[in-house]
Amino acid sequence: MSEHDANARFLRESIVEPDSIARARAHAVELGAAPISAAVGSQIAVLAAATGARSIVEIGTGAGVSGLWLLRGAPQAVLTSIDNEPEHLAAARQAFSDAKVPSTKARFITGRAIDVLPRMNEASYDIVLVDADPDNVIEYVEHGLRLARTGGLVLVPRVLTGGKVADPVQRDEVTSAYRSLVQETQESSAVLATVSSAGEGLLQLVSLAERD
């Protein structure tokens, strides 16, 4: 086992997922919702706590897993969750209820993010999590940067696509989009960008753009 694999295994096995999130994960897997890993979940919880987030948007519910991690880090926040799968939103509602998240802390929007995001207020959110429809990831990130306040975060899990992004031979549209996203945000003067390799990977963007 390589040093990288050993580190990844140790980190993966050291994370303790709260029971409420573990139950949400099990239900999400049953639904085929593909929730974020515990490694990524623990990272976004720390980021939510560190920023003192009070207003969060997630694109894709993961049947409640990502939202519970975010609210674990920022229990004072109000989370807006967007998903075009009513069953996934219903599962998220139930997961939040089971975790005793107050109903005032979450609102759920059923619809395609591509249609919902243009109607949301710009520079109004502390964190935007992009975890849906990888074919449109670049457009979602553009919307996320519009919605995030200056100093706010846009977070993109799965950005390493199982190692495909690092392999130049892989040139399918989704892999190419993620690869371009990582490269272009590293070069952009509008954001600070970094990528964590834990779990399935997490692109972290801090919005630096000043707005009128």
C-alpha cells in the first residue's frame, strides 16, 4: 500500500459520522442519491463553522446528508436545498426532522437548479454547495459565485471524479469540465481556490469579487 493510500485509508476510517447522518446516508444509498462521503462532509462542516455561516444554499440534497453536515458546522444557519427529485427532497426533510433540525432552519425547493438559481438574490449567501448534475457544473459554479457574498465560499465535491481528472487520457465531457474548472479557478483573480484530495475531492473557492 502506498503512503497516499495509507493516509487516505486512515483518514477515511478515523471520521466518526453522527448517527443522524449515518441514517440519512443509508436512506440516500437506498434511493440512489449518491451522498457525499463522510470525509467531504466533515470538511464542509468545518468550513461552515469557520465562516460562521448563516445563509447556505446546496444544489442537490444528497437526501439530506450534505445539509446535515453543513448544519452540524453552522447550526445557526438557514439552509436552502434545491433538487429536481421530489423523493430526495422528501428524504432530506425526514432526515432533518429525525435529527431535530428546526423547520425554520431549512427550506426546500423542487426544481431544476438551472431554472431556480437565476431567480435567487446575488451576494446573499455565505456558502454555496454545488453537488448536482455534473454536466452543468461550470454554469452552477458561475451562479454560485454570483450568489456568494464577497468572502463567501463555493464548494464543489467530487471534483476529482475518481482520479479521472488527473489522468490526461480521460477526455469525456464531465471529466474535461471538472479539469477546466480546477485549472481556471486556480488562475482566476476573482477567487482563491484550493482542492482537497480527501474523499472524492473538494474544490473550495472563496469569492474575492467586489460588487457594486
